[in-house]
Amino acid sequence: ASLPDLSSSLFMLAHRLVQEQPLSAISWYAVGLWYFAGRNWSEARRYFAYVFYHIFRDSWLISHPHRATHDEDARFGPAWIAFAHCFAYEGEHDMAITAYSTTARLFPGYVNALAATSDALTLGQISV
């Protein structure tokens, strides 16, 4: 059985979350997931990075009008992993390794999952 096309549902959910909770990490993560599902890696990465913007203070994120206000948003593990996946899918392996390493440092419990995912991506066993 094939998966249903969820892109329009994901778009509507992300749009609603951003309208209702513009300062929430999960809202911007959902936007990033929509771009990720559409294989638009650079835009997806941009929104995943937005979730933890204050770590990248010198980047484009400072000029964005909606900023996350909670420290836990900077430590939102799923966004870090997705951020790294974007680099991996783009073939930017050095950047992917750096992002995965940062994730492993910030989230020690994620190390095994990251290693398995990174290996699978490298071997082409995961497709989007």
C-alpha cells in the first residue's frame, strides 16, 4: 500500500500552527517538514535552523520578525536531526556530519538513532 499524499494536509497544519503559535518551535518545524517533504532541502533547512536561531546569531535568522523565545526551542532535537538530514540529502556530507555531531552533543540519547540514520543515508537505504 502506498502512503497518501499528505503535503496539503501538512501545509495546512503548518500554516495554522504558525498563525496560532508563531513563537513555538513546533510551528516552524512543521513548516520545515513541509519543505522537506517537497524535497526543497535548502528551504527546509532554513526553517529547521529558525527553530534554534539564537545558536546561529550571525545568520539570516536575526532579521526574521518572529523569533522563538524559549531556551528549549534551541534544543529541539527533531529540528537538529532534520537540519542534518537536509545537508545529507544535498550531498553536503561535511556539513551533515557537523550537524549530526552537534545533535549528538546536545542530545546524548539520540546518538544511536543518529548513527543508524546517518549510515542509512550514506548507503542510500533511506529515500524521501
